[in-house]
Amino acid sequence: MLKSKAVMMSLVASICIAGPVIAEETLKVGVQAPITGSYANEGQGIDQSVRLLAEQINAKGGVMGRQIEVISCDDEGTAMKAAICAKDLVNKGVSMVIGSYTSTCAEAAQPTYFKAGVLQTSDGTSDTLTEHGYWTFFRNSFPNSAEATFAAKYMVEEKQYKNIAILSDFSSYADGLGTAVEDAVKKIGGNVVAREKVKAGSQNFTPVLTQLKSKKPDVIFFAGYYSDGGLIRSQQVALGIKADFIGGDANDNVDFVKLAGNAAAGAYIINVPTPELLPYDLAKDFLKAYKEKYNMMPPSIWTILNVDGMRAFIHAMETNKSFDTKKAADYLHTLKDYPGITGPISFAPDGNRVGSGYMAYLIQKDGSYKIAYK
């Protein structure tokens, strides 16, 4: 009896000791994105791309022996929900967060990730995102100021528009880009005849478009998101406003064409190269895998930019042979020309991605893009 009891206790002890060995620790990667709401297809694209990359890395053994565990939180494209997502993901033990899609949501979550020492990468282009001094934040796209310089040069020097109207919503991204474009246009001698703002999600933009019509603009530059941009372009054409339409980078989404309908043809979009135009083997391989897994192409370049941010984070950890996020950040702040899906990745000390390979695209009748200026 005593011997039997001793054997039982020994077995229990061995199980308790073996428990932690059997339970493998994971590298937890958070996704904060608008998986539902106005920007749902962008949020879903980010979530799907992160899960695809995690699957690919896990199949090769993970990150330094750890499998990646993806934890998603839907911020619905609102600042309030973004702040809640940040706390939730931190409480669940993530080491890095990919997202969010909008500058407003990324900025609302920044303080929480900074205090917790959690790395964050976002495609948000508002200049303020890298002005807070958060060592945890890295922009995987390019700031409004870089796009504004390109847009101004294109409109004033290349297209030689005499009367330029600039339209935005009130979000930090759109308002910031609109103001930056206005300043950049004026700096090189261009003429801004109107600078107006609309409420995002309004659906009916005819009042402000009617005001713009009286100004007789040669072009309307819209600095907001595709969910409004497509409707604005459609309503502009319906009102007989002959001005060209140029959408800022957040209009670069397949739904812009759907919302604009036939009016999409002839509109211009300014952004970095679209996914199918990326010339890199890494891009071709990832896009092929994405299409095979999800039976569709990514909704826009933002999907790929975000997954590049994740790749950079993992590269930093593997280079340091450490999961320490501060060590990773210190390394990333000096990163130069790391091969990315969207091209070489370099970061400035403030967390900004270095470079600005913008292009202007003309939308064709079939919805495809033609490079108009680069």
C-alpha cells in the first residue's frame, strides 16, 4: 500500500514537473484593425495578411522556436474602440501589434502600447504619429508630408492646374494631409481656390460640391478615405463639375471604383505602388500565397505595408536573438535597407519609414490602374 502510494506520488510529481516543458510558449502578435465598420475590407485584409505570414513562419519552425499566436481585436475604425483594443491586447500578453489602419485609431492606442513596451506598426500617415517620442511605434508607410510634396508637384508642375480645390474630412489623417497639400501647393506657387471639409460617412456631398463648383476648380484633391471618395467622385460627375479628381492614398482601395461606378474612370489616385505593380520577388510570392489562401487579391497596398512592419519586427528579434522589445526597437531605429515585400525598409530614429516612392494612377474604364506620373 505504501509502495503503491509512493509510486502514485512520484507520477503526480513527474507530471507537474513535465507540465511547463510540454506547454510551449508562443510569440503573441496582436492585430488591431477595423474588421467591421466603414473600413472593414482594409481591416480584414490586414488581419488575413498577418495570419498568412504567421502560418508561413510557423511552418518553418516559428520564431526562435516559438510558434506565432495571432490575437485580433476589431477597433471598428473608432478611437474609443481602438483604446479598448489596446488595453485588451496588452492584457493578453502580445509583444507586438500590427495596426491600426487609420491614423486616428493608431494614435488612440499608442500611449497604452508605449507604457507596456509593446511594439506597434501602422500604415497611418498622419505626421503626429511619430511626434510623440514613443520608442514603440514604427510607421510602415510614409508620412503625409512626403505625399503632399509629391501631390503638389504633380498638380502644379506636371498637370499645371490653375485653380486647385482641396477637400478632406475632419480626421487627423485627412485633415493633416489636406493641410499639408495646401501648404505644399502654395509653397511652389500654386493657387488654392478652396479648402473645404466634410463629415466622413455623410453619403450626400452635394452641398459642398455645389460650393466648389462656383469656384470653377481645375481639380479637386480629396484627402479622405475611399468610402467617401468614391461617392464624392460619383456625385461630382452627376453635378456636371468638369474638374479632374485626385484622391489621396486612402482612396486606393477596390471599393473606390465600386462606389464611384462609371465615374471612377478618369479619376486619379496618388499612392505608393499598388500590390500588383510591386517588382520584388518577395511581393510576387506573398501575393500568390494570399490569393491561393483567400481566393482574392489584397484590397490595397496597406495590407502589404502592414505585414512588412511585422516582418521587420520579427527580423529585429531574430537578429538580436532576443524577444526583448526594447532591444528590437533600438535595432529598428537604425535599420537600413531590410528586404521588404514593398521594397527596402529603413527607419529613421523617430520611427518613420524612410523613402517616398509615390506614383499617380489614372483609373481606366475597366477599373484597372495606369501609371500617369512617377
